[in-house]
Amino acid sequence: MPTTPSATGFAAADLGATSGRVVLGRVGPDTLDLTEVHRFANTPVRLPGALHWDVLALYQGVLDGLRRAARAALPAGRGELRSIGIDSWAVDYGLLDANGALLGNPHHYRDQRTEDAAAAVHAVVPAPELYRVTGLQHLPFNTVFQLAAAQGTAQLPAARTLLLIPDLLTHWLTGSVGAEITNASTTGLFDARRGTWSTELFARLGWDPELLPPLRSPGDHAGTLLPHVATYTGLPPSTSVTTVASHDTASAVAAVPATEPGFAYVSCGTWSLVGLELDAPVLSEASRRANFTNERGIDGTIRYLRNIMGMWLLEECRRVWDSQGVPSDLPALLAEASRARPFAALIDPEAPEFLPPGDMPRRIAEHCARTGQRPPGSPGETVRCILESLALAHRRTVREAARLADRDVTHIHLVGGGSRNELLCQFTADATGLPVIAGPTEATALGNVLVQARAHGLVGDRDQMRHLVAATQRVRRYVPQGNLTAWDAADRRVASG
């Protein structure tokens, strides 16, 4: 969309599993546009026995991006840079000592140190009780299990503050300490009903509740820039850092262009986050057994969803093929996949062997052989296997969420990078029998910017935010075209294992 002189600028630092970026968003009357000003790699660092995030490099990337955003936003006639917001993935954290110093690089959630940690936690707080308090989907890397895995290390006794990744970067920008609520709700340490930290749970597990910082809500003022940050970036020291929905999925859901009720969403990137927006958590035993999570969204809403392995499967395959000299151009792979035989091989994307980095094509072939199927014989067949399997996982999750929450679903909004994948979008429509509205691709950054803009009085309530997205962003509608009976049969095949 064209930039208007009256538009106000907001910087969104959006950190993903493989890269980070700083985006300049402009918001004004009937205006919502984004310009990427800086992108930088997010390359994990493997040390003997551990996988870490290079959080200092990420912070430097954010600083460099803000410097470029300042140059892009501040010239006369281009508006002003009103504030900054940071979002990232969930669950990972840094520990600060009594002097505010970081106690080592944060671990990566794909690090395998948590393999046995859930059993230790459940020995103290049984899984059904833990779910009744937190409402959190069981994932082996949830923060509560990471902390259990840290027992016996030198860091935990020395720690005085635990900060999730966006809160850690906000602290370095402003000096303030807080925990944004949409990300806090992913830790397994948050009371889903009360909307507060569960300090009782934390204490039962033997940890000091003082580690948990005060909670913040999307739209809260986190602080202004520290002098050295202002000097480096060229931004005024008075520049606000606004608390956004710092869990990237929460930001993405905030920007779903839903103008009608009855929608489910799929936020599709490295992970597929599939679910509903509710007013209250679903904490039933059936919900726990179905492994659904109750995480916070903006305005006290509940993101009732399940995490499914998403485009990670495809991107890890492409990485391996590239390293082997096998052509991995995505358009060519998708074209080959479109010609491959339907339902020749299917996998369960939630199978644990697909979580760590490694030779994904081999793992998919082994999964197929183990389940009595002929493994894919070419990259195109492997891609078709991944996309059909993801579409079936979307179908199962939407249907289960609707049943458990007693909701009717009439259409699906698919946002994020996966919305560019036409084959996946069409397969999802065919598998579910529901129309799929694909886009915007940049939902996370849009949600980040919109929460900042609302905090500064430029947009109204959640419905107005979503109508602005619908009015300004490009989306594409996919209607079911496939044979639903064939998808039913494929679904039964996956369920039978």
C-alpha cells in the first residue's frame, strides 16, 4: 500500500527460528504497510552436549535493524518512529544473576537435555493436575521441563530473574524487567484460569518464585531506550518500547483478517499452530488427552490450539538435499509434488523423531517403511507426503478443537509463511471440506505493529484491527475441490499407524 505522510511508524523486531528481522510498519487512516529494513541469520550454536541460541548475535541484529529503521523513518515528511515491539518464539529463556548479568546463552528448545525432565516434574505434580492448572499442551521442551533439566547446574542457584527471549531483549533495550503474558502462558508455570503466574506450582517444584518477573499485557509501556541504545541506533532516548503480543503466534492471531465469526486459524511457519480463539480455557481431561493448549492472546482471549510440526519438515528436507547437491528449488519441488500420486505415503507430523535437526528425508522414509508404506522415491514425492500429511493434521486438529470447545467452524484462516504454499492451502481446504482464506504472509509482524498502534491510539478494538488487515492486505480464497471420501480414507490410514 502507498505510504501516506500522516502515517506513523512502528518498528517490529520479529525473531524466528532461522532468521530475525526488523520491519518498519506504518499505520494511518486506511493505511497498514510493512517495509523490511533488516534481516539477519538466527544460527544456533552446538557445543558438546548442548544446543544454544546465539542471543547476543540476535540482540545485535535487533540493534542494527533499529538503526536502519531510524534512518528510514525519521527524514522529514516520512512520519516518526513512535515505538518498538519485539516478538519471538516461546518457552526459551535467559537467567540473570543478582547484578543483571546473563548466566550463559539460552538453550535451544530442540536441545535434547529435556528428554527425561517431564517424568521428574510429573513425579511432583502429576500430569492431569499440571494441566488443570496450566492448560498447557505437553511438549518436551516446555519451560517447566527446561527448568527441571537445569536442576543441579550452577546457573539455577545463581539466578535471580528468569526472562523469556523477547523480555530479555526488551530488558537490554530499556533496563526494565517484566514478562509479557502471551509468552508467559506457554511456560507451564502460568495459571490458565487466574491469568497469573502459578507461584504455588513453582514453589512445589523447588524453585524460588522470586525468579518470576511481574507480568505485562500487550499494549503496556515497557520503557524507553537506554542512553547507549539511543546513541547506537540514532533514535531519540524518549522512543517507547511497547509490550506487544510477544509470542509470535499471539501476534499472528491478532492479525488474522477475520471479519465473520466461526473461524479457525492455522498459523503456519516452522510450526503449524492450529486452533480457535476462545473467551475461556478448556481444561477438561479430554482436552488434556487430546494435547490441546490454552495460551493467552490479546484482550484476555485464549488461543486454544495444538502445535503441529509445520514447514520445518519441508525446510529441513530442503537443507539436507541442498547439502547433498540435490536440486531444492521450492517452486520446482512443488510442481513435482503436484504431479505425484496422491496419498502414496503419509506420516504423522507429530511423531517425535521429526523434532530434532537431521536427515529429514531419511527419517520420513524410515517412518513410512515402519508403518508398512512404500517410502517416497523422489524429492517431489517426499514433498507431497509432507504437504498431504500436514493438511490431514490441520483437519484433525480443527475438528477436535471444535468438538472439545463446542464450537462450529465455518472457515479457516491460514496465515504466515505457509500461506504462500498454494498446494498446502488447497490440500487443507480439500481435507477439511472448508474454505481456506490464505494470508497475510506477514501476520506476525502485522500483529506486532497493530498492538503498538493501538497502544498509541491509532486503531481501535480487536475487530477494527482485523478489519484494517482485511482491507489492506492481500489474501486468497481456496474452496474445497478434492474428493473428501479419499481424504477420509487417508485420515484413517494415518490414525491406524
